[in-house]
Amino acid sequence: AQSVTQLDSQVPVFEEAPVELRCNYSSSVSVYLFWYVQYPNQGLQLLLKYLSGSTLVKGINGFEAEFNKSQTSFHLRKPSVHISDTAEYFCAVSDTGGFKTIFGAGTRLFVKA
Amino acid sequence: GAVVSQHPSRVICKSGTSVKIECRSLDFQATTMFWYRQFPKQSLMLMATSNEGSKATYEQGVEKDKFLINHASLTLSTLTVTSAHPEDSSFYICSAQTGPGNTIYFGEGSWLTVV
């Protein structure tokens, strides 16, 4: 079974500052890793995903994440955030053989002017 | 791109009645869909996996007789909350995926309020 831990429930940051949202996972098998964003009263939208290959993954809206197998982490980063990035961000993991995806508790990114 | 649509987006029902939420994949076939429940400021809790043409697989602690799932076609799954109570009030989200590791496409979500 897999599990996901998002270490920060809320991350306040000023506009144009860099941000890192942390995610650690545990699994006894190979996994796929995802980051999703949720805006208020909406479903989730994929930001990026790691399936295999390069450990640095680039996604939409200027986000990127790095898969670190030894530290079982998949932290999300953006070098300069905008007010519009204010949302809930979910890290997720699934095993490579199945569909079932487990979500972390979420991190609320709040960008201040 | 692929789109998953949920209907209704908001529904209010009286305690004791049943309410149905539909989840449709609009431009792709989804053999597997998922139903989640999300409480305010919390993560998504997987309720069940809906498989086309077969019974849904429920997560531990989810009452299958209360949350009826039907996946009658490759583009439609329905969640029926039976004998709804105020504690069933929540945000319900469906999703569909075309294969392991592929992007999960989420519906817009449905707010259920039981009064």
C-alpha cells in the first residue's frame, strides 16, 4: 500500500517569491507521482506527473517537481508565484500496475500581494 | 483534451430522500471511474472504484448500500446517495482514467446539501 504525506498544510508567500511545497511518499513498489491543483469549488487539474525517466519534471503554469527516490520525495517548486496561484495543491501516488491513486492531505498555497 | 462532466453541480435534498449524481466522460471511453468525497479544507477520500459492466469496489468504511454506484456504459457512472442524512452533505467528485499512470480527469464536483 502507498501513502502520501504533505508536510505543510498552509504555505503563505509573497507575490513573485519562490515557493516549495513538500511531499513525501511511502511504497513497497514502483510508483507514479502526481501533483494536482484545486481552485475553490472545482475539481482537480493535473499540474505535472512523474512516470519514469528524468527526475526533474516540468508542468503547467511554471511549476516543476523533482523525484528523489532515496528520500522518497516529490517536492513541487515555482521560482516566482502569482496571486492566481493561490489554491489547494495535492500530491498523489499510484502504483505502476493499477489505477488506484492516493492523495495527500493537501497544501494551501496563499499568495499575498 | 479529455473532459469529465458531473451533474448536478449543486443539489439540496430533504433528509430521507435519495439523490443521484452523474459522471460522464465526454470525449473518451472510461472503463474505470472513481468517486471521491471531500470535506471542507480536507483531502479527497476515495469512496469507490466504478468498473464498467461490473460491481463497484468500495473502500473500507464506505457503506455500499448507502452509496450506490452504477457504471452502465463506458461514458457514464452514477452515484446515488440513498436515504440521505445531513452528515452526507459534502462535495462529491468523480474522475476517470484511461490507464495506469495516465492523467486522471476530474469532474467539476457536486455539492450535496441534505436538510
